[in-house]
Amino acid sequence: MCFPLMKLSLLALVVLVGSRPSVAQVEKPRIGVTNFEAPESDANLARQASEALCAALVRTGAFEVLDQSSMVQKFLEDVAAGYVERRAFIETLRGERCTETQCLGEIGDALEARFMVAGRVAQRGPTIWMSTRLVDVYSRSTLYQTAENYEQGTTHLLRTVIPQIADQMRVSLPGEVILSCLPNDASVMIDEKPTPWRSDRALPVPIGEHTLHAARRGFYDGSAVVHVEYGPRIPVDLCMERKSAAAAMFRSLLIPGLGEFYSDRPSRGALYLLTELAVAGGAGYAFYANMQANDDYDAAKEEYLALGGSNATQPMFDEARAKMERARDDARSTQRVHIAALIALGALHVANVLDAGIGFPDLSKVRIVERPEGVSMIQIQIELAGRDRR
């Protein structure tokens, strides 16, 4: 017989805190059903409704539901194992009422359940009002919710309405995929929307065709197109390959800032690119100015030498010589500026190359999530994105 999980009872909360199987071993998601809330006069109806829903969920064949003896056995095992922290957490929940999504999620975490169900029921004459809510423990979201009046009586509610609600909850469940071949701290998006992801849990994905995308500094992005259905968990290998610091340095050696773009530091790459372009522009202008100054010096020198074969006066010689010396000083000055600009450009480029290597993320402690043993690969379309290996 299915035993409903009562929020107001310590035993009902602790009996499910046994060790949860790994994602590779679990075939059905675990679900917890709290006792329905009701006025004191309708307590018996609330108990019947929660038990009927629990039994209906078992009959769907979609969930892992523990019977009373199994839960008591897990409770005894946890006491023997000394799970003090979990029991202390559960102690704080005694006496509280829990129907909100966040609260149900916290209870689900303590119970290591995948989904939680809560409900309310009240009878007013021949009319029975009942609400139910199915909560995804992982995402803290409501997957299914209903609140209606029923006038056909208790028997119709328990035998017809509640089994229909259980079936609707079953079809409201998300599919699940097991991601592998990617860093354990990668960020994951479903259809370009960020989604929470943990390497030790299956990723809930809405039923249908979706694009999964994963990204992490120091790795090529990985994406996969997968058709998700309710049922077996689908393994997806994203195969995000590592980048390297040497490749980042080589790219920055070829093009300023390209190594920073390669290592996912676009703002720094843009800074290096624009700075080097500005310094290179200054060096180019200094070179042009030096060429002009050299031409002016050559012209002044020829003019001064030409006065030697003429009847020029001493003041004319002095003026021509002073003009030639000014032109020579200008040529030397622009040459120094040009050389300094070239040195600055070279130093900046060296710093850019070194920064591409030094600033590359440390990947030595990154753990790659491997596919759980015993999981076979379903043929899906794998697309590796964001690869620019030029």
C-alpha cells in the first residue's frame, strides 16, 4: 500500500532520506505526495484523496513510489548511519504547512525526491473543492496545477477525477537527458535560454526537439540537437574539446587580441587590438613625418651648398645654414619618435602574446563528466559549434 508523505509528521519526512541511486541506475523519478490540507471536519476526505492520488500515481507506472515498509526500513538505516544533519533539518520543518513551490522544493531535496505533490480539499455540502500542484524539485517550478469544484460526490472524485489528475501529471513531466563529455562546471542553455545544471543530476528538458548548448572558458562550445520524450533518460555527449594556451599565444602573435578572443576574453582582446592599432597608427604617422623632415633637410642642405658658387653674402650663408640645421634637428627628432613608437608597438605586442598565455584559464583541475556506466548512446545529431581553428 502506498504511504503518503505527511509534512506535519517527522517520520513521514525522514523515512525517504535513504541513499538515492545514481542517474545511470534510476529508471523512474521519485515522487513525494504530502497529505492534502483540509479543514478539520474534512480531515478524513483529505486522507482519502492523498492516498487515492498516491495509488493512482503508482498505477501510471511512471514513478518510483515507496510503500510503508520500505520507507520505515530506510528510516532505520539512516538512523543507524547517523544522518544527524538531515534529521536536524527535518526537525525544523515539523509543525509547518507546506504548499508553496519553494517549500516543496526544499522538502523534496531533503527526501531526495525528483517531484513533489501537494493539495488542498474542502467539502461544502455536495460540492467538493480540490486543488493539486506538481512541483519540479530541481528547477523549483510548477509543472502542473489545478483547482476546481466537483459535484459528483466523493466516490467520483476518488475513482475518476484523481486518476485523471495522476495521468495529467504524468504527461506534464519533462524529459531528462544525461549530459557527458563536458566540464562539470560548464554553463548549459536549452534553446538559447540558460538553465541550471548539475553534473550529478539528469537535466530536465521539455518534451520535443531542442538544441542544447554548453560553454566554458578554455573549451570549444558544444551543442546537440535532440528529440526528448518522456521515458528513458537520453544520454547526450557534447564533447567539448579543450583549447590550449599555446594556441592562444600563436593567435595573438598573428593578430593582436585574437588570442584573448580565443580564450573567451573579448573585452581584453578588443583593448589590445585597438591599442596596437593606435600605436601602429602613431608609428606610421611618425615615419611619414620623418620622411618629410628628411626631404626638408635634403632640400635645405642643397640650398646651402648651392650658395657656395654664388655671390651670396655672409648673412645669406648664415640663414641657409640655420635652416639646414633646423631641418636636420627635425629629421632626427621625428626619427626618434618613430623608433620609440616601434619599440612601444613591439613591447605591446609581446605583452599581448604573453597575456594570451598567462591569462588562459587553468584547466588542470577541471573534471570532464563521463557517461555513466551501462548507459547506451542514442543516435542524435551532434553539432560542434564555435570552432575557429584558423
